Amino acid sequence: MREMIDISTSSRILVVAAHPDDEILGCGGCVCKWSGMGAEVRALVLAGGLTSRTADPESVDDNAKESLRENARESAEIVGYESICFESFPDNRMDSVDLLDVVLVIGGYIDRLRPDIVLTHHHGDLNIDHRVAFQAVITACRPLAVNLVKTILSFETPSATEWNFPYYANTFSPNVFIDISEHIDKKLEALSCYVTESREAPHPRSLESLRAIASRWGSVVERPYVEALELIRTVSI
């Protein structure tokens, strides 16, 4: 299996996720593999992940929010994230924020962390925050001479990517397949840290379903378990 991106010990990778657990659901196996190879992998989470479950976002207890972040830190340690940072954009309401505000935040992290590879959500996801994250990433990473980001990849997020049933050009069409056969168990262990986000089978985010999804993508390239990514852009410098 030929991978279309080159990961080395000098690679700096940033995963931009809308909510806590997306950074594991979408590419936790890749992160585990790449961090084990010596790459520096960091995560940025844009929104809280709990406040959309009530009509009054202010009613969500601060302790619950911090508990979710602690789950994220524990999860990040399992797969090998160097760090995980959190912003406070409104959960499932990021379309209420000027896109420029999101772009500037992401751009600030890119300036500080100087990644050469950025991963984020698929542009056609059902979840609005995922779509905003994608648009903000490709804007913040526009290919100017001063921008060091050479490669942008998008990942699928079970229960968001496939639930925006295909129409026009919103279909996830992966063309990069990363063998995570040696890392699938770590991915599932990391996801188990998210107490409030865990679901029972046959929900798409259950551990059983996630293993099945990785097996399904593996069957495309004749490997046991694979994470599939869509290459958005790569620049050879």
C-alpha cells in the first residue's frame, strides 16, 4: 500500500477538531502511528462539545466542561499527542461566529506550532461545526509563500460524515489509506476515555462500529484495519 504523504521524525502535524473526541474518531490511529514514528503531533479543539445538548448553553456546569477536557487529555496521552489545546467557540453553533474569527484563531496556532501537515474534518459533514472548521482551516492554510503548511487532509467523523446522506459534492472520497492494524486497540482505548461521548452498538461511535469501520476501509486496500483520509492539497517544496 503506497501512502501519498511522507511522515518522518521531523514532521509537525496539527489536528484541528471541532469537538473533544473528534481528534480520536477521525484519526486517532494515525496519530498513534505517527507519534510512534517520532513525529510531533498536536491537537486543537475549537468548541466545547456539551452545551448543544440543552436549549440553555449557560446551564451546563463548568465542572462537566472541565471533566470532558480532562477526558481529552487522558485520551491524547494514550495515542501520543504532544499537546491538546482548547478554544471556546459555541458548540454546534459555530455558524453564528464570523468565519474570520475562527480563521484568526487557527492561524495563530499555525504561526506558533508551525505544522507542515494539517488534518481536519470533511467539508461535507452533517455537523455544522465540522464544516466551519474545514472552511477555516483551508483559509488559514492558504498556500502563500510564508505559509509552511504543505499538506491538508480531511478525515471522516462517524455519525457526522455518513449522516449527511450523499448529494452533489458532499461525499467523503478518501484517497489516502493509513494502515493502523497495530494501533486500532490504542485508538479504541483512547476513545473509551470519553465517558460522556461513548455510545453502545450499533451506534456509529461505539467501539464495535469503529472497529468495523476501520476493517471496512482496510478491505479496500487489503489490510486488517485502516484509517481513510482525503487529500485536499499537497505542495512539494
